[in-house]
Amino acid sequence: MTTLASGTDTLTRDALTVLQPGFTGTTAPDWLLRRLGEGLASVGLFGRNVASPEQLTALTAQLRAERDDVLVAIDEEGGDVTRLEVHTGSSFPGNHALGAVDDVELTRQVALELGRRLAACGVNFNWAPSADVNSNPANPVIGVRSFGADQDLVARHTAAYVTGLQAAGVAACTKHFPGHGDTAVDSHHAMPRIDAAAEVLHARELAPFHAAIAAGSLAIMSAHILVPALDPARPATLSPTILTDLLRTELGYDGLIVTDGIEMQAISATYGIEHGSVLALAAGADAICVGGGLSDEETVRRLCDALVAAVRSGELPEERLAEAAERVRALARWTATTATAPDAEAPDIGLVAARRALHVTRVDSFTPLVTPPFVASLTPVANIAVGTETPWGVAAELGRLLPGTETGSFAGEDAGHAAILAAGERRIVAVVRDEHRHPWMSNALDVLLKARPDTIVVEMGLPRATPRGALYIATNGAARVCGTAAAEVIALR
């Protein structure tokens, strides 16, 4: 183990140990390396830190040169939420696609191969999988990040994912406890609320977490959501009732509890990041995730100072902070001593899974295209978890199969008419994402299909109950491989 700076006292080291900060850039800044020497034990990586596998490998080596047992965390769900392939789109379909196939061995294999790629780059802690049961179709932040709307399906695939990921030597972090699926608000922006009865929550939301714990999930991430049936006063991240009484005592979980990003508006706008961090640790959390939006040394200093001051004032028991820091160190020891499982590598497993996840409906007789079409992407605003950097759709893949394919992005009330004008005489492929949540998108498709009934529709979010279009393809996610699989159907020769 790396020797810590001699001038750092135990209390400050423990306060640094429980923080999981981010930073900007593709190399580690001096302040981060210095903090690793003073006791910081974890670093969170985001899309802004990744340019290529080679660069990421060099970055993680730079971090380990300063502290050899550092936890290097990333938010790599595959599918729509990818950091490893932020600039190209993921080689792995996301949870909803895997749930649509409903082959738990396939899910395990996908998670194992994803874990292998993370481990090869020096990443040993993944803030995944999402175990949320997407029971609310209007959910703006979960959607295809969930395995589905049935708790038993979500439970078995969560367990398979945890097993596969950790077999690669990468610690899983099952999220978002006690379940973010029945929300209509994105906690990046405000405080969501779930008003389901306690018996519903226990039967539905908690089922996947029971499965994750049984599978040995080394970490669980808390949700910034208010669940009055469990705690009418505090959101889950800050609730002793939810984190200690429910998760620790009732569910018997003894691994690491990590907060969702403490700078998200659900916490920062209501409690502030300093007070919120203190309350989270006091409630039973062991690590504070910060850095998705705040990524500087000043943030780390503020949080460290707040935790130290809270211990000295008696607001945060010193033994609670020490216990939390030890759980972080225990996870670091696991990652340092765990070998990768000997399963054969499966580099094409992502595309195999994406092909199996397609649901194709030929509404009328359809002949695969042989001439380049016009791809009209009806583009909604992406949520913060997905981000705006990652490309999605089928245009690039169709362009490889049918050179000369043209594309345009459309949104708003006139999207349908604008797409028709842009397409000219070309066959239209309309690509949508969660049409059911966007009235303007449904209206645009109505216009397109009325004027051009031979329009092909590709849904890359949650699929419609009633398909429409000359050909309707539900990909169950917007990963790059999902676009590849859809393009193969459209231009099959």
C-alpha cells in the first residue's frame, strides 16, 4: 500500500477516504495526485476524462503510481449511458435490450465482457447496474436504463449482471436504492417522490436489491428520492431509516453504500453539498460520489472540511466516519486481490445481444432497401445521465451499408413537415427515442406516415404497444450496436 503523507491526521484521512471526486481533463491534475497521497482513496471518471482505451489506461496508471490501491470508478452502464465509448456509442446494448431478450446467461456474458474491457483500462469499480423497476413509462431518467417493468425480470438480470461484472474483477455498484423507477422527475434537476404504499415498494422496488445482495454486489448506490412510505421527512440518501434500518438491518447488506452524485439538484438545492454529505454519512452511507458537475480541488476541500467539522461538533460520530472509511478500504483490497474469471473472451457478444433484442414488425410487405434513404432523426433533449456527447441513431450504420445515405435532425411542432421537405424523393427512415413521452414526436410521425406511408420507423427508446410504419423496429436502446442491428434489417441483402 502507498504510504500516506505524514502531515495528514487520521480524521482528515478518513474524510478524504470517503469522497469519490471527479476532475476535468484526460490526465490527472496535480491537486488530485496530491490528495491521493493525503488519503483520498477513490476517483470518479466521466466522459470528459476518456479519449481512447490507450489514454484511459495511461490515466489509471498515473493514478496508481501515486496510490496503488486507488478505486477508479466509472459510470459505465453500456447502452445509452457509456463513458468508455462516449464519442462513438457503446459496443454493448443496455439493460432494457437485455431484459427484452431475457436470457440471464447472455446478460452475464455481456457484463463480463464489459468488465473485462474496464479492467483492461485499469477501472475497477463500476457505478452499475441499474436495478430500478421502470414501472412508470413516463420516467424521464430511467427508461431503457432499466431491465424492464417486471420486478422478477429485473431481479434475475440484476443478479446476472453483478455476477458477470465482478467475475471480471470489477466491483459492481447496484443502483438506485430503494428504486428510482416509479418517478416522473429527474433527480439531477429536482427531488422526485414515490407515493407507492410500503407493501408495493417491498414487493416491487426492493426485489432486485434482494437479488443483488444475494449475488454479492460489493456496492449499492442510494437514490435522491423521497419515499414517504419509508421516510416522510428525508430522501433515501439522507435517511437512516432507509440506509441503516432497511438496507443494513432488514436486507442484511454489509457492503459499501455510495451516494448518487451529491451535487445533483435533489440534494444540493435543498440541503447543500456540505450538509448533505454530513447527513448522508450519518444516515449510513460510506462514500460520497461527487464530480459529475463539480470537479475541482475546492469542492474536495469544502467537503473534507465539512466532514471534519461535523465530527468535531458531534453532528457526525467519529466512529461512523471511521467505519465508512474502512468499508472503502475493504473494497479497495478486494479489487487489488481479485483475479479475472477464466471464461473465454467474447468480443462480439454486444452485437449478438443487440441483434437478439430487436423486435421487428412488418406492418406491410417490406423489401430491404437497396438505395440510400433519408434518415430523419426526431431528437429529444437527452437527460444528464445519458449526456449529449454520445451519438445515437442508425444513420452512420446505414451509411456504411448504403453509401449516400443522408440524414437530418428535427424537433418541435414542424418536425414532420421539415423532414419531408429535407428528404425529397428518398425513402424516409424515421428514428425516434421514447415517442410515448414526447407529443411533438408523435405528431411528427403522424405527419410523416400520412404523407409517406412507406416510412420506416425505428424506436430506440421504450417501444410502442402498437407498432406503425411500413417497417417498425424496436431496438430497446440507443447503443451503437443497437443502431447496427437495426440497419442490418433495413438494408439486408
